[in-house]
Amino acid sequence: MSVVLAEFADGVAVFTLNRPEARNAVDLEVSKALAAAVDEFEARPDLTIGILTGTGGTFCAGMDLKAFARGERPSLPGRGFGGLTQAPPTKPLIAAVEGWALAGGCELALTADLIVAARDAKFGLPEVGRGLAAAAGGLLRLPKILPYQLAMEIAITGDPFTAEDAHRYGLVNRLAEPGHALDVAKELAARVARNGPLAVRATKQVVSMAANYTDADGFETQREFVDPVFASADAQEGARAFAEKRAPVWTGA
């Protein structure tokens, strides 16, 4: 049985953590499998956006502590926890969260560009209660999304927070009825996948780096990403399709 299921169709990749007996906890095998699936997603020009989710009504319970106690670390060099948190894909990624996104599972969700969560889902960084620290990006990403004091409270108490609260503060894009987070994520992904794949990829890159630059520096830096888009065959196709009042046919070139 594969610990990560990967489906590719209609411009969308769906990655499913598949260890329901362990609440989709991440061990080294999961990290390697997820990294390999993301590599295929990145390499295929017919795929525009990805979705990460979990089986069995749980997104991810974090690091497999039994494997950790045996001396195993579920991080890959240069890629981080789950083969993902330190090196997210250049294409957009949606986290579709049911149940718990806990510890490293919460950090996987924070790695995504968009989050869809069931109304009864819960997030948390409980590492401090185990004598650990949320070192897979949670402490870095959470304060960029939530107010400082709220992010600090979550991080140093280890207490969980609800999807409803996360949505109110802008961390979750869309709420779904329980059991339907993946359905709503697929609807959102399909909307994105209608757009030019090169344009979407470049747009994600610019938006994700924007906070690191002044406007003047940002305009200079974004050229690396947007100039190839304007010079692409897809850009010409988009203009022709608009003039001819038809849907564009993207090639990713």
C-alpha cells in the first residue's frame, strides 16, 4: 500500500497522505514518497495546481513519534519535513484539511498557498508540550499570517485553534462542511486550472516573495518570472482566444 497516493487529471494534482492507522503521521517513507510525487507535479507542464490532503478524516497528525523515538527523522536535506516544508513547489498548492492538522501536519498546511478546511477541523503546534519546537516552518509562517500576539499564543501554549477562528483571521481561505474539504478544494483548484499554467506559476512566485522586497526591488526581481510569461506561446493564445471569443487552449509553453 502506497503511503502517498497521487492523482493527476485536468490540470490538477491531488496528493493524499495514506496512513490512516497512524492518523497520517509522517515518517521518512512518507517524506520520500511525497517529495517524489511533488517532483512529478513540478515537471509536468499539463499540471497547474496541486492539492494536499489526508485519508481517514485526518489531515496529518505530524511527525511519527514512534519512528522518531527509533532515531528516524522525517526530513529530507534541502526539502525539510515531509519533503515539502523547506522547499514548496513553484506551482500553487492547496491544503484540504479534515480533522486535525497537528504539529508537522499544521506546518504542512502552512506550506500551502491556500487552505480549505472543514468547519470542525482543528490546527495546532503542540511541540512545546513535548519538549520540542515547531521547526518545520510553523514558527516562521504563522506570524506572517496571524497577528503577532495570536501567533505567539498559539506557538508557546501549544493549544489548538479551530478552522472557524483560522478562517476569521485569514489563515483559511474557504470553509467546507465536514467531509467535503477535498470537494471544495477541487472546485477552487479547477478555477485556477482554467488559467494559463505559466502565468499561474509565475504569479505564485511573485506573490510569495512580495513581502521580502520594497516596490522598487520587487519590480526588478519579478522580471525573472513575468518576462518569460509575456514572451510565451500561451500569452499569444490567450490574446487570440479573447479576440475570437473562445476558451484558450494552453500548452504550458
